[in-house]
Amino acid sequence: MIETQNLTKYFDDFRAVDSVTLKVEPGEVLAMLGPNGAGKTTTVRMMTSILPPTSGSATIAGYDVIQNPEMVRAHVGVLTEQHGLYERMKGLEYLDFFGQIYRIDKPTRQKRARQLMERFGLGDVLDKRMGEYSKGMKQKLALVRAMLHNPPVLLLDEPTSAMDPQSAKQVRDAIIELRRDERTFMITTHNLTEAQLLADRIVIIRHGRIIANGTIDQLSQQIVGEPLMELRVNGEINGLHNDLANMVRVDNHGLNWVQYRTPEPNSTNPQVLKKCVELGIEVVTLSQVTKTLEDIYLQVVEEDEVQERKSKSQ
Amino acid sequence: MTTTEAQSLYSSNRGAGASWQTTLSNALVITRREVQDSFRDWRIIIPIMVLTFFFPFLAQFTAGRISGFLTQYGAEYIGEQFIPFFLMVVGFFPISISLVIALETFVGEKERRSLEPLLSTPLTNTELYVGKTLAAMIPPLTASFGGMTFYLITLYWRGAIWQPPLMLVIQMFILTIVQALVMVAGAVVVSSQTTSARAANLLASFIIVPMTMIVNVESVIIFLAPDGQSQYGIFALWWIALGMVVAAILLLRVGNSIFNREELLGRAIDSLNILGILKKIWRYIHAVDDDGTRAQDPLDWYRRAVPYSLRKMKAPVLVTIAVFIVYFAVGYYIGQLDGYRLPLDSDVITVDNITTGGFGGLSEEQAVFFIFMQNSRVLLLALVFAAISFGVATYIIVPSVFVILGYLASQLIPAGYSTLLVAAVIPHGIVEIPMIILGAAVAFRLGSIVTKPPKGQTVGHAWMIAWGDTIKIAVGVILPMLIIAALLETYVTFPILRSVMQSLN
């Protein structure tokens, strides 16, 4: 659905996007993360044929972004960073205007506009001028605009940034529902919790370059390493960490806890528990210390920074 | 949600290729929304209402009073001409709003960030541009035509002493349309170069000031033109209308080139990096291609860089030759007209005349310098004016030489002085004429490239490359060849001419 090959964009001598190669399958949700100015928006603009790439290629919904820009834009729904609504227009009028641009016949576009507005809780403000909308309502309407022509690919920039928790959930639910239709999503966001909730795959981009690409588990494994387990006991550990050292890699320990890493928790953990029983140590809890996407993200970005400093100093 | 499958509802109306009907149909979607939006804004509605109804009434009343007052002193004609003058003013005032609307629809959208959702739709750049241009013109032109019609109706109703000729009224309507078009097209160019309405308004003075000057000239013409009462309209005003049509076409072309997604979204801040621009031009002067690959040494520069730029001049050179042939023919034609023929008898052209008339008392070295400077000055002037007139000025400044040549040919050849003409032109002309053609072509290209930059290049980028080509060709070819031409003219043409003259005498 989305396929890019070495997509590169220069603005004069500044390289905004550097050889981005991506593949997003139908029904997949990809979250693109990265610091401000990393090249996320430029990548999205190239994918929507708004900006021509300096080199490389991209195919969206089967259409080439250079050869078929109009068809690419016809098959993509874009939620831009700034919603850019016309304040003097009414919500329904606005959607009707975009429906006309997409040349959707009148009954269909009117029916669809109403349905979508109601779906996102905007049923009460159909005929209100958008100047009277709250920030969250404006964002929801912009999202409806992006979905109006039922595009198979949706590129959403910060889809829930201005929304209250209830509205944000509505949007997340909609995304989950829509992906069932084999629809492809690419979300650029700074909200890592949301990315973790929605995305099948994460791409981290920095200085226009992809520095990490994979599922959260893959990235966690790749970046943070083997799963980290924490064992808490009743009383003191009494040298338990030394006894476990020949079974697992002990990372850290305290008065009543031990943290260790193992590639195979399913087979190792029962043995650890058995050892505790043998030693007469009462186990309170044994659980995996989950690494959040935030940890992964920060680590990836920091490592890239270090790498960059090193290569600069050489 | 009713969606069952991810299939876009978009239905393209383009088919195999976009026709103008498709473009217009898609553009009108934008126009309708924008016009509707404009008519919801009281800041636009109130001035339009005042200018449509109140101002024409006031203008008609004032015209009547002035006309009556001047009649008392025997200046009926001046008094009568106030009527078409006010008709023009009534038409012009509302269209000045088109500038405001155009700035608002282009740069205002950019400022409010509402342009990007539009750019994300399947509409082409041209459809967006045409839609917005029409949107900027329709409300002011409606007011303008409404005001002019109201003015004429009240004029008729009050039984004014003088009714303007129909063609003059038509002229006023035509001038109003082309003025609106020039202002809107100019506003688009201004808007695309700025990111804020404030900056756009400041730059808009480059449109409103010349336009006001044109209206002043038109006013003077209305009062002073000898054909002010002609049933064919005022001749000078037809020329102004034609000039404005040319300006509008050129500005529309520039606007259409500039109004593309990359230009609109690529410009983040209004800054002018003169040093950066100069550095880039410097790079292209040395470059052997449009990517800026530097020539290795002066020989490589002559071997690869200069020919690369010369190859781009094929089309401009052909256009220039065609224009020059036309000018030569015009000169020749003028020479055929009664009253323009020279009395060519043997005592007019003598060796003494050639000697004193040729160098004007200068030494040969000074003559070489003078001839070189004269040719260079004309080409430089053409270049400067071409750069700010989309290339048009090139064909106003340079070709006068060809009119003169045509005229001389028309006089000398029938009088049996063909040898003289050949002797006076060919020895140095063989070098000088191609250089003038090349120089004019280079200037034309520099000015006109902004109206249609090569594919894949932005206007700014194309312009900088064109400056590089221009300087490359000027320094590498034209200036050295003009020095040679000046040397030939002084040391070869004049001696040959002298001997030809001696044989004639």
C-alpha cells in the first residue's frame, strides 16, 4: 500500500529526508516517530505528491508519486499538522466543498459527511460555523475531511493532539475499526503511548534518516536487549543473585530483589523459582520489567546522537 | 461507520488528458467557495455596496456640476470629458479591492495554514490557480460593472448634456477587466513570494503604484486625445489595453509557474539571502551543467561550460532572428513611404562625410573603445530591462538598430549604393550582428524564464541558473567578440568604406 525506495529530499543544500525506504502493508498501522525537524512532515508531503522527491521513488495505493500525483492524492486522506479550516463555513458546507473536489456525487457526499460527523460526536454542530468549534472539534472535523472520500491510505499527523481523552479514544477506536477494511495508516506523532496502543510497527526517523524500524517487541529486543525479569522475595535475598548467576545474567540486585535477563523466560523462570524453593526463599512476585516505547525511543535517539558525535569528531 | 472496503470514492473527470473544460470545472469548485466566503465578509461587502451604488451616484452628480460649471466659461469639451473620466474612476475603484481579495485568498490561506489541505487534494496546480484567480476577480468586477452600469443609468435618467460614444464605454469596460486581471495576476506573484499578509501588502505597492500611474495617463488621454469623440474609441486607450493584455498574460504565466505546491510549501520564512543568491550564481557561472558541477580549469570552462549554456539559447536565438527580420522589414517599409525617402545624390555621400561622420574627431583607439562601449551599453540596458519585464524590453531596446538598417537598405539599394551598404555593414557586421542577436537572445531568456521555468526547477532556481548562463556567455563569448567587432569596424570597415567611396566619387 505504501512503498518507498531511497526517498530523498533536498531543500537547496539541506537534506531534509535521506534515503527513506519503507513498506507498509494493507491493514497495517505504522507510527513514525522522531524529534521536531526530523523530516516526518516532508516524508508525508512526498508520499502525498505535494512535494516531489529529489531522488528515490514511492508508490502509494499502487500509484507512483511522480507519474500519477493526482491519483495518489485521490487515494490518500491526509490530516495535516495544522487543520486549516475555513472559520466562516459551516461543518457540513466544508465537507461538501471537499466532497465536490473529490467529485463524489451529491447524495453520497452528503450522507457520508453526516455519518462521519455523527460517528465522531459532531452531530450537534453540523450547521454551526467552524469558528465556533472547540480545538478538539476542529481536529475531529479535519479528520473527517481526511476520511470523506474513503481513502485506502490515511496519513495522519498528530491525530489526537488537541483532543480530550474521550475524543481521543473515539479517534483511536475509529482507526482500529477502519484498519479492518485493509486500510493502511501512517501516523506521525509525539504521543508515544498512543503509538504503542495503535501501531503494528514503529519507525524512528532522525535527521531525515530511518534509525529504527520494527515492531515494539523487535525494537525492544534489538535495542534494549533480552527480556528483563524482576524477582521480589519475602525477606532478604541472602546471596540468591550469586546462586542464579550460572543460570541467568543478573543485571542488578537489592535487599529483597534481583533483576536478571534471559532470552527464554518460559523455560528459565520455572528453574529460577525451583531454585528459590530449594534455598527456602519465599517468592513474592516474578514479573517482566516492560520497556515502554518511550524508553526505546529515547535510547535509539541517544545512541544515534552519540554515534553522530563520534563520526563528527573522527 | 458504513465503510466496508477501502475503495476511494474519488471519480476522476480527467480521462486520458485534462481539457480546459475539466480544468475550468474543477477550478470553479474553488471559485464558488471563495466567492461565497468573500460575500460573507462585511469588510468586503460594505465597500462593494458603497462603490456600486453610492459612489457612482456621487460621481455622476459631480460630473454634471463640473460640466455645467466649465460650460459657462466655454470649456464644454473638457466638461463633457469628465463624464467618461468618472466612468473610468467608478470602474477602477472597486477593482482595486481585487488586489486585497487576491492577497487574502493566496497569502491569507497560507498564513492560516488552510492551503495544505487543498494542496492534498487531486486538484492540479493550474486548477487551484485558475479557481483562486477567478475568485479574486469576480466580486470586484461585479461591483465595478454594477457601479458603471448604475452610473450610466443615472446619467441617462438625469438627461445629461452629453452621452459618451458607445465604443468609449466599451473601452472603459475592457480597461477595467484587464486592469483587474493585471492586479490579480500581480498579487498572485507577490503572494507566492511571501508568507505573511503584512509582507504581501507591503509588496503590493509594486502593483498599485504603476497601476495608479496608468490610470493617471488614461485620465490625461481622455481629456487631451484629439479623437476623444471618435466612434472607434480613443486610439491611445486601445494601445494601453493591448499593453495591459500582454502584461496580464505574462503575469498569469509567471503566476501559474510560481503557484505550485513546492514553491508554496517550500518557503517557510520571508528572508532575502543576497549573499547566498550571489554564491549560487557564482557557482553556476563556473558550472558545466545545471547541477553546478564546477569546470576544472579555464580551458574546461570554455570547452564544456560555455557550449552547455550556448546550447540552451537555440530557441531564444531563433525568436530573436525572427523579431529582427520583422524590424528590418518595418525599417525597409518605412523607407518606401513618401516623405521618408532620402535625397541621395552624389554630393551627399562623400569621402569627407564618412571620415568626419564616422569617428567624430576621435582617434582610432578611442573609436574602438567608443564602438565597444556603445554596443555593450545597449546590450546591458536590454539585459537590465529584460530582467524586470519578462524579457519583453529586449525587443524594444535592441532592434532599433535593425529598423535603421532596414531603412538604410531601402534607401541605398534602389539608389545603386548596394556596394556601399555591404562595405559599411559586412566587414564588422559579420561578427557584430550575430553577437547582438545572441546578446538579445540571452537577455530575452533571462527575463522570460520566470514565466515558464524548465521542468523540475523552481522559478528562483531557474532564474539563478539563467543568470549563470548569461554571465558565462557574456564574458566568454559576447564581450570578446564585441571587442573584435569594434576593431574590425575601425581598422577594416572604415578603410574599405573609404575606398568604396573613392571609387564612387
